[in-house]
Amino acid sequence: MVEVFDGQGNVANCLVFKLSNKICSLQRTESLKKDSKPKNLITGIIPIIKKNNFNFMLQKMTEIGVNRFLVYQPDNIDQSVAKKDKSIFIEKSKEIVISVCKQCGNNFLPKIKSYIHLQSAVDELQKDDQIFAFDTEASEYFAQDELDMNKNITIITGPESGFSDKELNILRQHNVMIRFLGKNILRSETAPIVVAAIIKNHFGKIEK
């Protein structure tokens, strides 16, 4: 008996009746169960960084419950990363979120899209979302009481070298709230994990 989910909230137990190197055939043994969609959706606009760090970031944010990832190539990209095939990078990301969702019991697969720069990712956002970007040079501290309980939240983070001046101007033009997280300077893969956990906790609990 195995539990099968479709990534859109539907899940059911199935019986394996044929298994080979190339084929696995299942028969559903019960009615579909439908999970409720989370009330507040979280989007993470995250940069392409070194593979191991990126995979760690993606795994933990998926476990916490981030619902969508918009992956962009930052202006200050590490040159060792810039030479890599980005399509392979993104395909591997999809495998990672499937594996994480299976492990933690989240029956909604986060969506992943890639962009060649930050501008394209920001242009896709809904106007009524709350959008926060996190930068070590920001003048205002991020506070949970800024979060609107009735809105979806987008968080934007940069690479190890930070946002470029051009990217910061893009954020300001879109009226993004630019904040810092405290005196400790967090790594590029750690900052979005911390923010996602704070937001999920503010909405009541870290849930599936």
C-alpha cells in the first residue's frame, strides 16, 4: 500500500499490482481526499546561487510551506554559477520540491518559474500582495506587525554579494518594502528561510 498525491491537494491510498524496472501500476483503494488550500500564500523570489546552497534553501523553504518560487539570475551572480546550464538547474529544483513534499506530507507542490533577471520576476506579482525585499543596507527593520493577515506575501532576497544598484531601483519603482533582519548578516540561503518561518508563524502556525 502506498500513498499517492497529485501536487494539487488530492491524496489517496493505492495498491501496487504491477511493478517492474519501467512500470509501476497502481489501483486506488479509497476515495480521494482533498486538502484545503492555505489561506495566505507565500511567494519567494530567490536568486540562483551555488548549487548546494540553493538546494538547501529550496528544501527548507518548501518544508516551511512556501507556495511559489520565482528564481532569477541576479546581476551579482557568482561567476562559477553563471557558466552553468540554468535549465538543468531548474529541472533539478522541481525534483527537490517533489521529494520534500513527499517527506513532509505537503500535498500541494510549490510552483517554480525562472527568469533571466529580477525585473521579469517582479513584473509577475499581484498588485495587492505585500512585497518585502531584504537587504543588509536597508534603513528599516522587518517587523511581524507589518504583515496583513488578509494578504498573500512575497519575499525577495539577493545573492551573497547583495542586490545591484539597478535591482534596488527596480524594487523601489515597484514600491517594494525594503527591510533588514537584524545585526547578524545572514547568508543568502539562510535569510529567506528565516523570513519564511517568521511569516508562517505569524499566520498562526507552520502548517502543511
